[in-house]
Amino acid sequence: MGVRLSTTLTATAAVAAALCLASIALFTALDSSLTASTKELAANDAKKQMQILKAESGPGGVVDEKGTVPPFEKGTAPPLGKGVVPPGEKGPMPGSAATGEDDGPPDEAVLVVRRTFETEEGPVTVTGRASRAPALAAMTTLRNLLIWGVPALLAVVALFTWMAVGRVLRPVSAIRSKVADITANGLHERVPEPDTRDEIAALARTVNATLDRLQTSVDAQRQFVADAAHELRSPLAILRTRLELARPAEKALATAALDDVARLQSLAADLLLLARLDAGEPLSRAEELDLAQVVAEEAVRKRPRPDVHVHLDLTPDLLLDGSADQLRRLVANLVDNAVRHASTSVHVTLTSSGDHAVLDVVDDGPGIPPEHHTTVFDRFTRLDHARTRDTGGSGLGLPIARDIARAHGGTLQVVPHSPGARLRAVFPLSGRPVAYPPGDLAVRARV
């Protein structure tokens, strides 16, 4: 459950509980007030009946529990009228008690109040009545209003809470989206900072400060690798020159040392290229080129294992915007890796799929286990079965090829294949055709 939904549900539940308690209190208070008002009206009606009785009886004596009113004439009974019980009669009226005050009405819509007065002739009971219809109508109206009003009010509260929380969390979504897009090659980008002084603005500033420190650290590391690789090139070149000029008696030792120097030069060149790729430098000498021509030129180059044959099946007229040098390096790394691990042959295939070019390099060697389909692209990683046959690889060939593919907007991955291994590079095409001589529709070669 997200923050927006949980906040909305919590706020709505809190308001619902408050409204329910308030509704119960309001309903109870109003019912008590209306009942008291109706009783007061009934008591006033009883007093009115008493006043009528006094006016019709003339001089006499009637005493109630609160005091003495003008007396009747001695021996004269008060006249019987509405709401009057004859003196000396003890029986209760319907729905009433014989003495005191009782609210038991014979009709639900009428509230009856009885008052008993003492006279010289005996007790006189006077009844007062008041209609409960206004009170019942008011309670019905309130009940209907609460039944429909409380859910409607809760819906409004939920809607406004949902919108308010969404507005508050909108900068958080923008920050999350931007952080998800930032990669190792895009550390210069920053998350948007809202123009507020709340916790979200503080979070954005903290994230940007962290990115600043991270970019500084990564830039320093890349610069160190580039500087180290660059500084190694000159001493290695001088050392190689001296070994090549060694005396004939030292030729055997110089030849072995030259192999080690060649490996060091290759490693320095790889590190320098990786530093440039990590820095996200623009493609050097980017141009529109035919990918089939680049693949063919690099694949036919001689390699240390003449017993492995490289078969080409290339589709021409596949234009790509990029660096010819880097693409040659990508093809060389893929083919060198395949030749190093192949048993007898390597197949290089270039096809088109929609608006993309697909380059497959397949060997018939032991293959790559599924659990290593991702780790083979880690730097300085070599599989166990490759260590015994490695003739000098540093574990940077496939990582460099993958970074070159990414720099050209493409991908490089291991595709399940048996027997052997299949590495597939996919590049977006520029979309403009190339003019070829008649009949030159495909390139098929066997090296």
C-alpha cells in the first residue's frame, strides 16, 4: 500500500470515527432537548387546564404541591371538565399513574402529563397533552440527513485527501524518476528541487549533494585510470624498442620479454579506452558507415589459431552512425573471444530486424554456462574453463565490447546456444540506404 492510499484511508477513517461520534452525540442531545420541550408543553397545558378549572369553580380552595390557589366555596365540588378527575377517585387514567407525574402516553404521537391537586373535597387530577409530531419530524429529518450526509462528506474528505497527498508527493515521484534514470555515465544530472521549504525539498538537496560527491569520486577514479594508462604507454614503447634492438645473443630472452610488453601495451590501451567510455566522451570521428563492411574488414584479419575457420554471412546496406574504430574494436573483441574458445569454426552473421542490425558471433566451443551469461561482461572476469587456454586475455574484451555497443545506442548479450556460445550485438540503423554495384547484394566469406 502506497503512502498516498494509506494516508487517504487513515484520514477518511479518522473523519468517519469523528463524524459517527458527533452524529450520535447530536442525535442524543437533540432527542433529549425535544423530549424536554414536549414535556414542558404538556405541563403548560396542564397548568392551562388548572386555570380554566379555577375560573369556572369560583371561590373555593384548591391546593397543589407548589402552593395554594384561591379556594372553592365550602362543600362545592369543582366542575368536571376535560382533563379533570372527580374528587376522591383513585383510579388511574389510561396510561397514567394515580398520583405524581407520569409520561406514559396512550398514543405515540401525544405526550401526556398528569398533575394532582389537593382540595377541600379531595384530590383533583389535571392532565396536559402535547403533540410529539414536530419532535418526531425533526428527528426523522436529522436521521435522513446523517444517513446521506456522512457518506457524502467522507467521499469529499477522501477525494481532497487523495488530491492533496498526490500534490505533495509529486516532487517525490519526480525525484524517484530522475534517480532511476541516472547511470554511471550520467552522474552530471541532478534531481529537481521544489520551491518549498519542507522535508521533500530537503530530500532533493540531500540527493543532489550526494550525487555531487559521487560524481567527484567517480571522475577522480576515471582520471586516475586514464592518467595511469597514458603514462604507461611511453615507458612500454621505449622498453619494446630496446628489446627489439637487443643483440642476437639475447634474442630469445628479448622475444619472450616482447610478448609480455605487448600484453602490457594491450592492457594499457584497454584501460585508456575504458576510461574514455566511462567518461561518456562523444564518439571519435562519428560518421555514417556500412556495418557489413566494418565487420568483414575486421573478421578476415589473421589470428593466432589458424586451425579455426571464421565464416561470414553478412547482409549489406545496413547503415549505422558511429565510430569506425570503436566498432572495429567491438568486432575484433567478439571474434577474438570466439576464436580463442572455439573448437574448429566461428560463424559471424549480420542481419536486419526492423530498424535494427543484429550481429551474431557463434563458436563451437564449450559454451558459456547460463549462470555466467551476465558475469562474463564484468571487468577482469575470466571463466575457469578459459584460463587454461587463455593466451593473454585480460578479461576486458567483452566488457569493452559491451560499453562500445551501449555508446552506439545498442546492446550486447549472451544468447542461449548449443553447442558453443552465441554473443549478439544489436544496433539501431540510421535508415538511409547505401548504393552498391549491381549484383553485390551480400557478403559471404570463409576465412
